[in-house]
Amino acid sequence: MTAPNELRLLPWSGSDGKPCYLSTDDKAGYISRLADNIESIQLGTAAELLEHAWDTLNDPDVGPEDLRLLAKDLTGALRDVLRVATSRGHLLAVSKPHHP
């Protein structure tokens, strides 16, 4: 069974907004693959949004409502990307052998 410090942070949160974790030794299991796919989608969405943000910020005719919506979308994407980075960083840390 997975040790408590080896839980995988999943790319979604629970209904109360708290993080969800996966405890499994099967990295190819259904939930692990689902999490991998969702992380990939989240990273792709963030990349597309970054390109959109660049275009929007360089448009002199953009109004405050468009900028507010852009900020909201960027905030959500940043939250998702940070969760992916945290999860993957933790997975790297626990997969490396520790030498005394």
C-alpha cells in the first residue's frame, strides 16, 4: 500500500474545495490515468489562455469587462497549473532514492 507521504495530489478538488489525494501502487490504474489526462488538458488550456492573454493585452480596444474576465480565467488556470506542478514535484521527490 502507498505510504502517507506518497499520496498523489489529484488535479481536482472535493466538493468543499479541499484537495483530493490518491493512494495506490498502480500508476497505470484508471484514476491515475484519468488524473494524467486531466493534468494534460489543464496544461494545454493554460497554454492556450496565455496566448489569448497576450493578444488581449496587446489590443488597445479591450474594455475593463474583457480584462476582468481574462484575469478570472488566468487565475483559474494558474491554480490548476500550480496544482499540477505541486503534484508532479511531489511524485518526483518520492520516486528518487534518498541517500544518507
